[in-house]
Amino acid sequence: MQLDINGAPVEVSAGPGDLLLWVLCDELGLIGTRVGCGAGICGSCTVHVDGAATRACITPLAAVEGKQVRTIEGMAGTNDDGSLALHPLQAAFIAEQVPQCGWCMSGQIMTAAAFLAQNPTPSEDEITEALNNNYCRCGCYVRIKRAVASAAGQMAAGQMEAGQMEAGKAVTA
């Protein structure tokens, strides 16, 4: 099968019934997408499929054929000088010192990115609701919400032009 992963065509040997999570991790080596519950409940395996937050652990390849899949590895970009350009959410998670064990972080960021693409100026309650189905074993929910609000504020303040989030473009941290 041919897939579009992080903006590039990728040929995989897996079949249409194989799960996206295992193809990403095992066949493509994209280990930023985490294995969690395996039942689509915890959110650690969240990726974007055509911009929508999708649980990779329950998504068969047939469901993503012909669609754009973006993983946490596809969130950052590069600056003109070749240096790393973090997505505003990645930079905010670092600035707010969110990560502890790291189990849920990529899923939290991917869920938040899809949410902010739809609601760029959310209230605290809207952020809480949007991330309600992503679990954090370390209980970093306050810092996660603060990081999402911070990233939304940075983007609203013009550090990112409208529409760039959907295109996977990044800003310097």
C-alpha cells in the first residue's frame, strides 16, 4: 500500500486490515506515536488523518489510504538556516514543562493541534472539553491546558499566520 505520511508518499508492506499504529511504529520507525491502551480510549496514539485527530491503534490502513496522515514527527519544521522550528504547541509544552513520563505527550499535542485548527481562540472550558478524552498518567492536566492556551495565544498574536497550523508549518521556539 502507498500512504501519505507527513507529506511524503510511503510504500508499506502491510495490508489494508493492519492497524496504522503498528505500521507507523514497527514498519516506518515513527515511534513518537505512542502505544497506550490499544482500544482507542487513552489518546496516546493520536495522529491526524486529513487534519482530524484519529486514534491510530484502532484505525486500519484501509481507512487512511488516499488521505494525509500526520504524526508528531511531522509537526516541527525547519528554519531557512536548517535549524529545528518547533510547532507552537511543541514549544509551549516545553516552556510550560509539561512532559514527565512522555507517554501521552504526542497524543496530547496532536489532539490539541487538531482542536486549535478548528477553534483558534478557545476558552479554558473549551480546552478542557477538547482534551477530555486524552489521559495523562502523571496528572499534568493543568500544565497541558496552560500550554494549549499559551500556544493559542501565540498564534492569535500573529506568531503564526492563519491556516499554517493545518498545513503543518512551524515557528521557531
